[in-house]
Amino acid sequence: MGKVVLVTGVARHLGARFAAEIAGQPGVDRVVAVDVQPPAAELPPGVHFGLVDLRRPAIARVIAEHDIDTVVHLNVSATGHGGRAAVKETNVIGTMQLLGACQKAPGLRRLVVKSTTAVYGSAPRDPAVFGERMQPKDLPAGGFAKDAAEVEGYVRGFARRRPDVAVSVLRFANIVGPTGDTPLSAYFALPLLPTVLGYDPRLQFVHEDDAVEVLRLAALDPRPGTTNIGTFNVAGDGVLLLSQCARRLGRPTVPLLRPALGLVAGLVRQTRLADMSQEQIQLLTHGRVVATGQLRETFGYTPRYTTPEAFADFAAAQPAGLLPPERLTAVTDRLAALLGEPRPTHTEEPGPR
Amino acid sequence: MTAASKQAAGAAKVIPIESAPSWHGPTPGLADRIADAVGGALAGQLGATATRVFGKGWEAKAANGLGFLRRRITGDYEVDDFGFDEELTEEVFLSLLRPMAEKYFRIDVRGIENIPAEGGVLIVANHSGTVPLDALMTQVAIHDHHPHRRHLRMLAADLVFVLPVVGEVARKAGHTLACNEDAQALLERGEVVGVWPEGFKGIGKPFAERYKLQRFGRGGFVASALRAGVPIVPCSIVGAEETYPMIGNFKTLARLLGLPYVPITPTFPWLGPLGAVPLPTKWTIQFGEPIPTDSYAPEAADDPMLVFNLTDQVRETIQHTLYKLLVQRRSVFF
């Protein structure tokens, strides 16, 4: 008998992609996808969609009815239907309901939970690169990061009570792709990027293809020599500075003092241009980088896209900014050509003095 | 409304807001025209003048500069996980610091061969001089004198990363927070890591206590080196103590500003900004014999006795070298 997989949060882009992906896997008999609203695009035929609000106990009936053995919980996100209060309730209460239902399901074998590297916070007094076992100096004070930290706490409790269930928690860096719907991609879509004066944060991205692939590997049985039980950071190799991201997108930055940025963020939120939350401002001030050694060595997966490659794929799908890099290089190349020198190329390194 | 603000309002009208977008988004036509105009001028009279002023080969230098500019404005450069921007450090930060190291402090660098050609190594040095110039000068000295032009990755106080601009520049120059995790990560990546274990106790000590090493923290740096199995190179810096002789401390002001100290020197704050100019002392940076740690098992890092002994050994080595260098020194300034 094959697996029966429950996927939560399929109304969002990542959830819908993952549900379609896992439905096509050998050894998967059925995929049950749930969310409070139907997904924007039609789900493939192998996926049964159920309109379920995770905050209600109805989820227990779905698990019992379909005899679910694998639960992939993707409904932990920063934005969503309704205001911040509703999002928090879905994240925290929804997870509690789901875990409660899981505990009563004797047939359950595997639980995969999507978390975020935001649980490490962003602070100047923390180590530059976070490993899975590090504790931040200050726990996230609020917002999505706190939700995710609480969700992880409940998942740890569940893992203690049901040691027979294989639990993996995946902490994703900011997920980007050609069609992302994350708060950070909304920020990068602004024509002028407000930044914090005097700070240039280090950012890390993971491509949505890699995110889906990591979720797939976590939901199936582990391949020989690897394990998918435990907590793993998921991020593309390498780092981009915010200033680099802005230049690669061709969007001018507007450095503001921290309090002024708070006002601008409020304005941006109210005009619904983007959702610039307090924790996002924190990220745009101090940045965050995680170590991915565990993912590569223990989990056995190396992301196909590095952070710069994932960002390039995202940038290619964005409308051109006010300062397109191609136009700027055209000017410097032309000047260089006029000087009668060979054109400087990308790979040229500054020579030794 | 004061005259100044009227003037400011008047000046603001000269550049209307509507004209601003042309700054951000030059049309291809405009960009082409600018490039053509500059190119035409260079080919004609201006080119000849430039050759006279900058000397032969200015074109190559300008092309290099353009290549650098091109990479910078399009974000086409790499930074490592710690935010270290090698190109910016080499082209800008070190170029700015180099005249200070070579012309102003005339640093005499000794024992550079004690820093291995590759692999992780921990440099432990004495800290002094009110402003961490000694750390910056050590970075220049290692890069410029080491045959493999290695970069020093410093472990800095958390205050550095809390401050805007300072924190940003520090990260781009390759420095990171002084904590065990970061130290170990850098050492395992095979970097040259620099640590000033005296911290604020050393850099902010009164002039009367010059060249007397302060307590070496809790020996966290030795534990990191033991875990990574890298050698420890003691480094003694002479000359930095006299750059800003600290004769007093505004303790109340320091507490108000949240700083470890606000120095009073013979020139600061009496001469205003001029008082912030360091005295032109003659410096010596001596790198000592490496102390190997690879003979110990990695678990040795959890043996407090061994860690304390090694810490003392490093401290004694630096203190003795300092005394030796001070005896050899002819004068503070020459």
C-alpha cells in the first residue's frame, strides 16, 4: 500500500506546487490538500482538495477518513487571508489543532513542518552564521518569527509524545522564484527601495524549486546513507548584500534613518504596496545567514541554485528598475572602448599591486 | 523664517523634484550622448592633456577603474558568508589605510614568516591606543607584507556591530563578532583570524599603564584554536600606545552615551577635531613563533587547566616581546 499524504496551505503558491509534485511520485497513492480557500490554479487530478479551516477540529476527521500516514504542514506563513491576528491564529492555533489530530492518528508515520530561518531573529550581537543548534540571544519578540518559534515548540512537544513518528522541521531562508508571493518579493518590487542608513544586511535566498525538492525528500522515505529526521536549515549557498540585490535589480535605494524607515514602512503597509513588518525591518537592518552543512551532509541535498542564482532567477521575472544594470554597463563599456582598451569582463580580478 | 532657511527654500526651488528621475533613469539616448561626448573629448584635446597630467599609461588605469566601477554599480561582486567584500577591501579600504601605515606610522613588520602560507591561524595581539588603529594597521601589515597577501579577519567587540556605518564597514572589511561560533567557523575555513583579547580593558587603559598587558578574557580564543587545531601566533605591537595618550576619562559622558570610555588626551577634546589626529609615532609589529595546538585532541578545548596554561603562555610571550622591543626602541617618534 502506498502513502497517503496530507498537505496543508495549498492555496499558496508553494503549497500548490508541492501538492502537484508529490502526487506524481511513485509510492504515493493519494494526496489530500487542504486550506481555507481554494487554490488560485486548478490542482492536478491526483490531488483531492478539501476546504478545511485548520483552526477548527475538522482536520481530525480528514486525517481519520483518508487514513493519512504523512502530513506536510506548509500553512505556517507570514502573510495570508485576513489581518495579522488571523494569520497568527492560523499559524499557532492551526498547528496545535493539526498536531492534536496527528496525535490521535495511529497510522501516522511522518510529519514535515515548514518553518523559517526567522526563528534565529536578526541582531547585531548574534553570531554571523547560525547553525541549527544555536539559540539566538533574544527570542523573536513578535510577528511571524515568534509564530514560527512557537510552532517549532509545539512540534518538539509532539515529537516527544509520539516517538514513532518521524518529524522533520525545515527552516527555509527567504524563498524566491519567478512567481513568488512572499513579503520580501513584494519589498523588492517597490520602485525605490527604502533601506536603513548605515547598515547593509547580508541576505540569503532559496529557490522555490529547491524548496519543493527539499519538501519532497523530507516527505518520502530517506535515501540510503541519509536521514530526513530533525531540524535543517535550507538556504542557497552564498550571500547577497541588500545593496547588491538592489543593484542587480536596478532599483535605486533610499537610505533612511531607522525611525524614518518605520514611518515609511507604515505608509507602505497602509497603501498595501508591500507588507513591511517590524521583523522585516529588523532583517533589512542586520540581515541573517545560516549554515547549511547539515542539509548537505546529513539530509543529503545540495540546493541547485546558489543564493545569487536564485535571486537572478527572481530578478529576471521582475519588471526593469529605474537603473537597469545592462544600461549602466553599456555606458562604462563604451567609455572603456573609447579608451582603446580591451573590454573589462566579469571574470577579471584586480591584478596584484 | 530665518535667512538661512529662506535661502535653503530658495535653493530647493532651483532643482525641481520633477527633474530628479532623469538622475535615476537616464534614457539610452542621454547615456549614449554622455558617453559619446566624453569619448570625443578624450580622443581630442582632453586626451593629450590627460597624458601630460597623469603620465603615460593612464588609459590602462582608467580602464581598470572603469572595470571596478562597472562591477560595483551592477552588484557583480561576491561577498562571503560573513559579509567580507574582498574587492572593496583591497581597492578601497586598504588603499586608504596604506599611506597611514607606511608614511605616517612607518610600521616595521617583523616575523611575517611566522604566519603560514595557507590554512587557519589565530593571531593574538596586545591592544592599545584608545582607538583601534592597531588592529587596522595589523590588517594592512599582514596583507602587504605576507607573500600570499592574506587577509586578516578580526574578531571585534559587539559595540562595533551595533553602531551604524561602523558595523557595515567592519563586515565588508572582513571582521566579525568576537564569539566562539564565528571564531571557529572562520578558523575552520582556513582564514587568518585576529583577536585582541584584552578588549576595552586594553585599548582604554590610562597612559600610565602603557605596555602592561591586561587580563586576557576567559581564554575563549585558545579554546577556539584548540577546537580548530590551528596554531596561535602571538603578535606584539609597539607604538600604538603613544598615538593617543589617554590621561583621563569622561566617565559620566561615557555612561550617558553607552560607550566604554570617552578619552581625554593632551590634545582631545581641547583642540577639537584636530585633537583626533593621532601622534606620528614609529611602530613595530612583531609576529612571534607559532604555538602549535594540533598535538592536542579537539576535546582538549574543554579542559580549563590546559586552556588557562596556553592563555598564560601566549600572554607571557607577548609581554616579554613588548619589553624587548621597548628596550631596543630609540625614541617614540623615530
